[in-house]
Amino acid sequence: MAGLDKEMIKVSGMSVFPSELGALLARHPEVLTAAVVPMDDPQRGRVPLAFVEPRPGATLDAEGVRAWARANMAPYKVPVVRCVDVLPMTTTGKVKKGELLERAARIAVSSASPPAADAYGKDR
């Protein structure tokens, strides 16, 4: 995650460092590793988005990780969480930040989209 060390995410005017959040999330007992990238957010500008890989045999879920983060981090640092089976890595063992940034952009777009209507025209 060395490539993420120099980046900073401004969240409601506060500085959040992806490498710091990744290190904090790695302290979670069921997290093997985590990578954090910025994601656009209509209310706060940008927010941290954490991709977390579970330890073997762990039953990790995004809301559980967020609850743990709320108990162990400043409120503005608590990331949006996505659990992944495995982080995309280069052949030299570094996280493919570009792939995570692309995923973050897709997640931001899908989160900003209005809810789909069902067959009867009602929102789900």
C-alpha cells in the first residue's frame, strides 16, 4: 500500500490518510488486509472507501467492520466498506490502486442513482 501513503482524502474539511485507515482496519481481528481509496460523495465531497479482505475462515461483513471502525476511529474517518475475497495485486505484491479507484467510481455512481421502480412503478 505504499502508493497510497502520499494521498490524502478531504472529508468535510478533515484530512484522512488511506494508509492510516488501512493500518487501523488491519487491526480488526477478522481482517487480513485492507486498502483504502477516495470515493466521491454528494454530501461530504469525498469519503474513504475501504476494500477489506477477510482472514481465512472469518465471517466478515461490511456492517460489522463499520461498527468496529466507529468504535475505534474518529467519526469522520469511518469508511464505506466493501468486503472482497481478495484484493487485486500486482505481480510484485502491491495493491492495484487503479482497479480499486475504478471500483470506487462505479460504487459512487450506483449509490447516487435513484432507486429502481418495480413492475408496478413503485420504488423498492
